[in-house]
Amino acid sequence: MNRESLWRLAAMAFIVWGTGYTVFHVGRLAMICPVLVTLVVLIALAFDFSNGIHDAANSIATIVSTRVLTPLQAVVWAAFFNFIAAYVFGLHVAMTVGKGIVDPKFAENDPLLILAALLGAVLWNLTTWYLGLPTSSSHALIGGLAGAAIAKAGTEAVILSGILKIAAFIVLSPVIGLVLGFSMGATMSLLFRSARPGRVDSLFRKGQLLSAAAYSLGHGTNDAQKTIGIIALLLFKSAPEALGGSDFESIPFSIVLICFTAMGMGTLVGGWRIVKTMGSKITKLNPFGGFCAETGAAVTLFATAAAGIPVSTTHTITGSIVGFGSMRRLGAVRWGVAGNIVWAWVLTIPVAGCIGAVTYVIVSRLAHGATY
């Protein structure tokens, strides 16, 4: 059995285990939750899966484009570190999403609101995936949640300070990534200025395995936690017995793990349209550049996860790639492509919010008079 077959076997084993684990624990939830609540949990996991598909490309694009790993090896590598993030970080980001964006009294015990938020996010994800634009699944979810809440109860349903903090980091996370990508590139160039090109390439091919792992770890802990926050917000009042309490400390680890598992399986499916944009259209990368960009992005994600700030992993890695490219020379960055990406970022929250609001109006009218 050759090496590629072993990687393929590992991917298949994870998918089989992940599917079985998820089905088992969702089945247990179905035994104690209303049907609609169980359905919304499944849609939340589907969003997590689509998040893996959509955002996984950010995890693997640089390491694939630099040919350090094959596409199959890269998705298995990224999926593994997306998954084990469940054991590394706390639930600070989940708490922000569950309690810091929409006033819980308007969202708790309302599966239709959560359903509308998720559908708004999924529709935007699928649209931008088809167009090959590396937008933020996280901001799509936040926009969908805010839009659905406003459609239900007006602007008082939204926690303005939470929205403003997230909006600030739409700008700050790519800027921080850009500064760190630039700084990493400048520092490493200085340290290895006298080394032979062949030795530098060989060293950073190994180093990129570590930087890609660190970035995937940060990606997992940031993005899977947002789905945990949404599921917890749904279950706190709709099915508190499924959580064992009414706060985030009481969330069973099985719920945490199925969210990370769904993201890991989505990563294995991959997002090849976006790989091309991230790995070659913005700026041309080699293993040296891939290491610098991924390390800068990983440091940003670790810091924001520790602070409980739900940033966009997409924005962070894009900023870091642009930072490294501009370190070499401004002309190395294809600013037209970067500009298109920025426009997609700006539109994500309002468009997903509009979709979430319209979806809430539709599903609430369809369900008018129903009991759940």
C-alpha cells in the first residue's frame, strides 16, 4: 500500500467514524427534543459542514499551491487539526455568539429564528462558493442571526456592542494578519538572507507542515465554536435537559465534538474553487511565503479565540497573504482580485442579514398557528 492510499484510508476512516458518531448523538437528542428543534440542530450541523467545505480551502490553499502536500494529503492534514481543536481551546467564542449578538430572550425557545439565520448563512455560503469568493461563513451566520432577530422584534433584539465589536474586526483581523504576514516575511528574509535557496526551500517545506497545522487548529476553534453557540442558544430553553443546565459550562462534550466533527468532514470534501483564488490569484506563494502567511494568520486566530472574539478566518489568512506579497513588492499582489474579495466581505453581513430576515418572515408565516 503506497503513501497516498494510506492518506485516503485515513480520510475514509474519519468520515465513517464521524458519520456514525454524529448520527448516534443526534439520535439521542431526537429522543428528548421536539422534532423542529432536532431538525434545526441538523441544519446547524449542515451549516458547519458547509463551513468546512467553504473555509477549508483557506486552510489548504497555500500548502497545496506550494506543492508541499498533495490535495488529498492537505485536506486530511487540515481536517485532523480542525477536529482536535475541540480538545485544545475553551468555548469563549461560542459564548459570544450565543449571548453577545442577539438578546437571548428573543432567540431562546424560537427554533424558527435559528432556522432562518442558518438558511441565510447557508444560501450566502453556497452563492460565494459557486463564485469562488473566499467570504466569511462566520459573518454570514452572524448576519443571518441578526437579520432574523430584527425581522422578529426590531432592532432592540440586537446587541449593538456585540455587532460593533464584530464589525470592527472585519477591518482589524485582515489588518492584523497583513501586519503579521509582512513582519514574518521581513524577519525570515533577514534571518535567512545568506542561506542557499535550496536549503531555505527544504527547511520551509517542513516548516509549512507546522504552520498549516497551526492555522487549521485556529480555524477549527474559531469556526466550529460559532455553531456550538447557535445550538446552545436553541437548546437552553427549547430542550434544557439536552444540555444538563442553562449555561455554557454545562454543554455536553458530545455536542462540542459533533460540531468539530461536522467541520472536519466538510474540510475533507474541500473547496477547490476557492483554493485557486487563495493559493495563486492573490499572489504567487512558495513554501517560504506559505509558512509566513499561515503563521501570521494562526497567531491572530489564537489570540482572538482566547479573547472570545468571533473573527473571520478567511479575512485573517487573506490579509496575511497580502501582507507577505506586499513585503516582496507591492506589484506582487494582484490588487484587483483583493479588491473583489473585500467587496464580498463588506456585503456578507448585510446580504446574509436580508436573507435571514426574509426567510424568518416566510417560515414564521408558514408555521403560523403550529405548535412546536
